[in-house]
Amino acid sequence: MSNEGKQGGFRAGYLAIVGRPNAGKSTLLNALVGEKISIVSRKPQTTRHRITGVLTTDDTQYIFVDTPGFQTRHKNVLNRLMNRNVTQALQDVDVVLFVVEAERYGEADRQVLDLLPAARPVILVINKTDALKDKKSLLPFIARMSAQRDFAEIVPLSASKGKGTAELLRAAAKYLPEGPPLFEPDQITDRSERFIAAEFIREKLFRRLGDELPYSLTVEIERFETEGGLRRIHAVVVVDKESHKGIVIGKGGEQLKVIGTEARRDMERLFGGKVFLEIWVKVRGGWADDEGALKSLGYE
């Protein structure tokens, strides 16, 4: 489908998905786009980069920017870069989707709300409504949230169940500027397969390791080769301490084997072809506080 001839009445624009850590931003992005392009786990601060997801319909192209959760818990260079990503994204978009959990609004949410620009329409997305025991409790929560800011729209939904996403798309479309598509209609992200491969591995590390260790590691793709429908991927898990290396590898290499298998399956599902994946673990002390190391690892 060509981009030509879609200018009249067609809308295209950027929407930032923001909120405190673990509000469900990445799950929402995946639900809206219809594919898993942003990694998710139950641990907060899983997302470290701005991830762009694209959804094109007959009359609208939505370009979603999933941002890291703005937080103050980890005060290293990495987290300062991540927080800067959030504030920069807010200046570059047409619409802000402010995600909160149903019946949960605290100081961390207020900190994010204070960052939101006055000149951008902000849609309040009340996520995880499927977890409410009493649906009637949603009305007083909406009233409470309405007092916090004059939101352009308020949309309750469940990103994990895919309920309410169509209503959110309809609500957001009218705030996007008229114009031609900015991406090809079949494109779902601006991120490369190389980047997504690293993220899928990092997601499995987050899910299978303890509470603190995932924040002390990252993933680097050293080689990414395509041979017909086969992708050969050589990845390195970078850890901060020697003691972390054994934890990631696991007894007899079993932990790393499971991580690799799960990540490979996700890659094959999204890439639509076979993947040969090899993963090593290396120690690079202090990488999260070294701006040069962070840039070499793809953090901006």
C-alpha cells in the first residue's frame, strides 16, 4: 500500500506512553500494536530505551513511544539517561498517554504528572481495570483523577486482556495532526531486529533472576547475520561483578540455556524465521555508571 493519496483526512502523529514504573506501559504498547515489540516483566523499570511502535489503520497512523518509567530509586548514570529520555519524549509528541493503575495513584504517579507539558493533550489511561473487585469503585477514582488535571480524555482499560484499547485509539485519533503516514503501513516499529533480539534476552533475564541482579546487567549483540531465512545471533550478557556471572549461567549452564531457549522462541515468532542463538556472559565492572560504556552499549 502506497503512502500516496492518503493525505485527505488522514491523520498521523506521535503518542508518548508515560507513567510510573510497572504501570503497564509496555504491555499497553504491545496490545495497541498487536505484536510484542516491547519487553515486559513484573519487575519495575524493565524498559530502558524509548521503543517506538507503529499502528496504521485506514485513516490513522499512530506512532507510540514507550518510555522508561520515570523513577528515583537507582541514581546512576544509566537511570539519569533514562529519565532524560522521558522528558525529551514529552517535548516531541502530539499526544501524551498518562498510564496509572486503577485505584492506585501515589507520589510516583504525581511526579510523572508534574512532568507533563501543559501544551500537549493528555489522555488519562486507567489500566488494570480487570483487577478491580468492585467495578463501581472506578467512578470515584475517575472523579479523584479528574481533580488532578484537566485531561483531554479518560479511558479505563485492561492492557493485558486487550479490553478498551479500541476505545483508546478512537479517543486519541482526533488529537493527531492531519497528514500523510510517516512510516510504511506494514511497519510496526522503528527498532532493528538486532535491538529487539537484545531486548528479548534481557526480558528473560529480568523474569528468571532475583530482584536486584537484572538492574546490574545488560545485553549486547556482537554479531547478527542473516542467511536466507536463518538468523545467526551471538549475544553477550554484560554483568557488573564476577559473582553475578555464575548466577546468570546457573548450575551446569542450565539457567542460561533456558533463557536462550525462551528468547529464541520469541525472536522466531516475531521475525518469522529460524534463529540460531548463542549467549556468553562477560564481566564489565561499573558499566551502568560509565557514560562511554553506556553509549557503546546503545544507551543514549
